[in-house]
Amino acid sequence: MKFLVTAGPTREPIDPVRYISNRSSGKMGFAIAEVAINAGHEVILISGPVNLAPPCDVTLIAVSTADEMFGAVHAHADESDVCVLCAAVADYKPANVSPMKIKKPGEKFLLELTPTRDILGSLGNRRDRQFLLVGFAAETNEVEENAAKKLRDKNCDIIVANDVSSVNSGMESDANEVTILFKNGERRRISRAQKKIIARELVKIFTNSATKMFDKKNVMITERN
Ligand code: CTP
């Protein structure tokens, strides 16, 4: 199968020396890409700035901003069977990027932000989508409720929810603990483990779900003929 995986944070420039970003390390997305390539799949990895070497044989597309990630994902989604959007995309970007370094303006400094485009939502809302769509939900509270809402709102097939409130799992950590929510209401939990082990389970689940989805489509096409 062909996998598209997004990973890492995005950087939204304020001026030539400053940006808005987040603490995503990219480890979960890179682990998924590595497991998928080792399982014999083709992988395009679209990553924001991270300190990780890309796994061998993975096609890496390095991006920086949410807009660049949006463009790269849309350029490659239709050639994919499974799209896994693991990146921590900035929700807002500065309304204006100063071409020169901003000087300390005084006591207070207000920065106007404008929303970025939602990459996951934009794929989920496409009626012609032929690929399995997986999103991640990084939450600090009411993890499963918030994740279930994202599954519905962004119209994905699977949401992988993780609690990022603990220092021992989630962002920056090597370990993670996730709950997988499926569109049909089914839920599965993977208890705390190294991200590479979690990635192995996730890739199995994504591959099975994609196979089921494609089988169902083939049956529908055959029945129509
Ligand atoms: N996502 C995206 N594009 C954005 C923001 C998020 O594709 N502009 C994707 C992420 O890659 C992830 C999912 O949406 O798969 C959920 O991201 P998250 O940051 O948890 O949720 P948000 O939609 O940003 O909502 P909130 O910050 O309010 O929790």
C-alpha cells in the first residue's frame, strides 16, 4: 500500500528571526513511517522541522509552515491508500509577517493571529476521497470525548487519541499511550509503550482497515455491474 504520513510541528514566521511553533518532536510520525516501510509499503513522509533522520527508503518532503504542509499533503493524497496525519499543525499564524526584525515596541506587544487551514478536515470533507484517513488528537483533558468530536467534525475513518498532559507520554517523550477510535464507534486501547511498538500496532490496524474499506468498495462496484 501507499502511505502518506505527516509529522512534527509547523513553524509560523513572525519576522525573519522569530516564529510560533509547538513541542512536537515528530517521533510518532517517523516511527509510523519506519514501520510502514519495513512492512513493505511505500511511504511519503511530510515533516515539519525536527531533529530526526528519516528512515531509509522513505520519500521525505520537508516543509516548514502549515500552508506548505497543506500544499504537500494535497499534492500527494490522491496517490495514497492511507493518509496518517500525525503532525502538530499550528492552528494560528501571524496575520502579517514582518520582512524586518521587529524591534521591542514598549510595554505591551499584541500580535494578530489568523487561523491556518485544517489539513485533516479538508481531506475528510472531500466526497471523492478514496484513501483511509487517520487523524491524531493530542488532548490534555476529556481525551476520548474530544477525540470523538474530532473524528466526527473532521470526517475521518480513525482517530488516534493521546493524552499529552503527562510528561511520560505524548509530546517529546519516547513513549506513548493511545486510544484508537473508529468511525463505527469501536474503540481500542494500546497501553503505555515505546512509540516504535505503538507504531507497529497502529500500522497493522491501518492496513487492516484500509483493506476492509477497499474490499467493501470493490463489492459495491461489482454489485452495481
Ligand atoms: N490538523 C490539521 N491541520 C490543522 C490542525 C490540525 O491537519 N491546521 C490535524 C492534526 O494533524 C491531527 C488533528 O488535526 O491529526 C487534530 O489536531 P489537534 O491539534 O489535536 O486538534 P485541532 O483540530 O487543532 O483542535 P484543538 O487544537 O482545538 O484541540
